[in-house]
Amino acid sequence: MGRLSNLKSRLMLLVLITLAPVVLLILYSDVRHRRSIETDIRNNLSSLSFLAKDNLNKFFDTTRLLLITLSQTAEVQKGSYSSISVFFRNLQKHYPDYVNIGMELKMKELKEQIARLEKDGGKVS
């Protein structure tokens, strides 16, 4: 019986020695896969932050141009507070959503670019 137990022990040791490289290879592969995913996530976040920065810069440029245009209107050129406030009240009355329209358009563009980025697998077009 002792000899059979010794044989079983040797056989189990042989199986463990045989399986050890396979287990190590699986663990190593998993670590490499995780690093690859982390790199992809970092690249996607970098692309997304670039898009957000670019959209915000465009929004600021557009806002600056709008303010320049508004500053050149006759009501603003008069320089009196009453004419300017009447002008802006009328502008807001005629275009009630105008205050938010620029941001809504930018958010829509940003969402479309995010969707395109996710669809393309992280490639910026």
C-alpha cells in the first residue's frame, strides 16, 4: 500500500509540474490583456478630452464673434443702459431659447463625436 501511495504522489507531482506552465501562461496572458485594455482606455480618454477641448474652444470663438457682432449694433453703440436693456429684452423675447442654443448644439455635436468614437473603436476622425 505504501508503494501505491508513493506512486500516486509522484503522479500528482508530475501532473502539477506539467500544468504549472499552462497556468502561468494563462495568468501572463490575462495581465497583458488588462494592460492592453488600460492603454486603449487611456487613448480613448485622451481623444475624448481633445474633442471636448476643441469643441469648447470653438464655442468660445463663436461666442466672442457673437459678442463682437452685438457690440456693433446701433442700440449698443448708443451706450445708454436703457437702449441696451430694451434691445436685449427684445432679443430674449423673440429668441427665448437663444441663450442655451449654442450649448445645446455643442452638446449634440459632442455626443455625436463620442458615439462615432465608440463606433470606430477609439479612432479620431
